[in-house]
Amino acid sequence: MASTLQANLPDQSEYAAATAAVGQFDSSERGKLALSGADAVAFLDSLLSNDIASIAPGGGADATLLDPKGRMLAEVRVLRSDEELLLDTERVALQALFDALTRFRIGYTAELHKRTLEFALLSLIGPASDTVLQQPPPDLEHAHVLTTVGDVAVRAIRTRLGIDLLLESGEHERALAALQSAGVVALSPATYELLRIEHGIACFGVELDETTMPQEAGLHERAVSYSKGCYIGQETVARLYWKGKPKRHLRGLRLSEPLPAGTVLRHGEREVGVLSAVAVSPRLGPLALALVRAEAEPGALLAAGEANASATVVALPFSD
């Protein structure tokens, strides 16, 4: 256990760059699709949970693809350009998204385009992310502009951690070289994992899966509309929002010591969750994310594993 956690410790210089300057993580493995055509907006609005019709060119939104019972099949970022709607999602959810777009597109004038291999995605993380671009996007999440890094054309997208760069795969190596020349530090998966944990950003396929509802994941305020027209899963999600309470919540955990993902959490004698992602922060110490039962509220002290380890429940994101 100790050796595995030790191998996943973030690099101190990488962490310093991403928190005080700017680092870069290669997110090209994310699944990427596009929709074009006269009915593209109306079609996607009928399928996903957020208000896609209200997105103006140059803007975007988070949304979810749900099953009829309101459980998540994918978390999707939607960006609107003048020509099309750009979608990206975790690779593990790409097939479900593609299948839904294919199955329910009948009757709409909309074309579906595969973009996963055609486009690379580089994530800039840190307070100096704007400085490496000729023109950074507006300071509003999901706002995006066409600009350059070095002499490479990119679409720069504002994120909670910095800026994502979407570019043609053939320009991938040149973009990486331009970022390196600008002093941007490449980040390892371990460092990126720590940063997303610190910011309380859940990952589909890790914290979230096909059993999770948006309210449990803390996504209902940013990824669900309760005022637009019908979409798959709307009735269940709306009923839970207006009349019910989620049985689980995505929470942060401050750990008494580093523990492996999969460690069981108990509140008294009752199992209330399982650690999904764990990292050791240079600022905050051992941290984790988990979906925990509602009775394990922020401030609760949970038993973790079979030894004497403990985990304190905190609201997200983590703070000093």
C-alpha cells in the first residue's frame, strides 16, 4: 500500500508551477464529437440536461446525459461556435454519448462528427495561464476564442483550473514545443490528479458512474436546467430537486494518513462510502474524494479501513 501511494506522489516542482505560475497536462484522450446542421442545437437541447439553446457562440456549458431514471451516462462539456457544437467527455463515457446522439437524431437535420483522434486537447493550469496566449478567452468559464500559442492555431477555452487548448492533432507536437519554450511545465498524471482533487472536480469513471444522479455529484447547479423543455431523465431529476433529498453527496475527505482508493468509510457501524481518489497535497496533506451517504455531513469523523485511520468530511473545494 505505501509503495503504491509513494509512486503516485505529485512532483513538487510541477505542483509549484501549477499553483503559482502555469503547468500543462495533456488531456487529448478525452472523447470529442461535434454536431452541425440546422437542428443541431434543438436536437442536443432535447437530449442533454442543461439549457443548450441559451448558449451563444463563443460560450459553453456543462451538461449530463441521463438515462430515463435520471442516472448519469456521461458528463459533457458543450461549446458553441458559429459553425457547430463541440462536445467533449471522459473517454469512458464516449461510447454512451455517441450511441445516444446516433439513436435519437432521427428526424433532426443534424450531422454527427467524430473528433477524438482529429483533435488534441492540452490543459493549462495555474494563475499565469493567460500569459502564453496571444489572446486569452474572457474570464468566464467555458468562454472560448480562436487564438495562437506560438504560431499554432488553437481554440482557447476558459476552465475552473485555467485554460484548455483544442487544436488539430497534427499540430500537437508543435504546440507542446511552443508551451515548453514559453516556460510552461509539463504535469504528470499524479500532479493533475491532486489538482482536481483539491478543487473538488469529480471525474466520470472514478467518482461518478451510471449509478450517480447529478444532485449526488453536486452538478445540478452547473449542469442541469429545471426550466427548459423535456429531456431524457428530466422527470426523475426534477422530482428529486423539488421534493426529495439525495441519499449521497460528493465530499472531500481529510485523511489522518495516506490510504489507497477503495478504502471503506464507516460512520459508527454503518458503511457510508468508499474512497475513490486519493492524493497527498504539499499544502493540505492527505486528501480524498468520495460519494458518501447524506448522514456523513461536513465535520463528521469517519473510520477509514481496518486500522485506526480516520477521515474528516469536508465540503468542496478544499481550503487551507
